[in-house]
Amino acid sequence: MNTPVTAVKTINGYEWGNEIGKGTQHLRVNNYIGAWGKVRMTVGCPSHCSEVELVQTLCHQNIIKYHELDDHTNPDKFYLFMELCASDISSAINTKAVFKQLLEGLFYLSTQNVAHHDIKTDNILITADGVVKISDFGVSERYDPGVGCNVFFGTPAFQAPEIAKNITGDPYDGHKADVWSAGVILYQIVTGELPFTGGSVYLLIKSIDNDPVRIPSLSDKRLRDLLTKLLAKEPENRPTAEEALQHPWFTEETETGEVGCCRIT
């Protein structure tokens, strides 16, 4: 008895694999059989092609690579093929190693006058060999450093106070706002919690705007000091990514002298 052959859906020479996630504007699936080997595919609407154009101008080891774009197979969709990552930053074992890479990626973006606007745990991916990749540039913008940013998107729990309380649309320093979001990620990794919460988006924004940042007691005083600086409410008191990379938490050895490597659980 012959076994029925199941047709395999392919897009541009890539085999359609298992769905690994969904967003409001896109579908993500694992793909195989293509010029780049194992990749991830995002399916989205044509209006998001500006994201592709922006990312293709960037070149840094900690920025996600877009290998190929197919926007002609289906007039209502585009298919974006990018490097496949193993997990997000919350699964990393060596916090210092991955957070350093995140800051290096943010520093690079600042040199290109690009603000990400949605730095959060889900968007900081890690490859199987431990390289951090900043992904999802759907609301990012290239800004004039003399003017500032005027994009007010992003995930509320990771938004900086200058965005959360900005009801008049005043321009702000997008890079410093991204650094705040990175601080929220570090806080979340270290404590397992977010620094601000609320029963609704309104209460969450109110908490970010009004409540003090409560930094937990940590055995590593340098880490606590870095968290305090990254989560400074006033952006002028907050370091840039370049400045944060010079913090003693990164530059001074631990008592064991251990450097460590990034591994995925």
C-alpha cells in the first residue's frame, strides 16, 4: 500500500515549517531548504516594507540580518527571510555577556541615528551560539539628532517616563529612551519582575510617571548601581549605551575572575 505524499508548501524555494509565534501584524514560522539554510520567515503586510529598507542599511553583529524579501508572490503579503535565533534574552544563562551585547547593538544604532522604540525581552533574540540580535524594527525611525524623536509607539511596560508622560508630542532623545528599555530588561532578568506594573495601561503609565524605581538589594553592588543609572527617570541623568558599557559591572573582574560565555537554556 502506497503512503500518500503530503504536499509541502514552499515560498521562494523555502519549505514552510512550523509556526513559532504571532504578532498583531505578522506570522513567524521556521523554514528550511534555501540559500541561507535554516532561517525564520515573517509574513506581514506590504506597508511594513519600510522596516526592511531601514534594517538593510544596518550592519552589525548584534542587529538581526534580513537575508531575502519576497514581496511579489502575493500582492497582499510579503515574505521576509531572516536569520534564525534559538531563543530570546530571558533564556540566557550569562546575564552580563548578553546584556553587554545588547548595549553594543544600541550603541551602534545611535551611531546610525536610529531609535528602535520597542526594546523588550521578546525582541532581543539570541542565536544558538550565543550572539544577541536586536530584532523587530517595525516602529523604528531614523532621526535628526538635533531635533529628536516623535514616535510614540512601543510596549507600555518598557516605555521610558519621557514617553509615558508625553501628552503634548514633544520631541525626545530616542536613544536614551531605548537605554531605559534596556534597563527594564536587565531588571526583569535579575529579579524576574518588571519595575512598574498596573492593572491597566493607564495605571501602568501612571506608575512609570509617578512611582519611584525600587531597585532590589543585590549582592553585586555594581549591578545595583548600573540598574539605578539605567532607570534614572530624567533622561539627562541616564547614560548612553556607550557610557553604560564603561560601567564597573562590565570593566571590573568578579571575585572569581570569571568572564563566562553566553549559553541558552
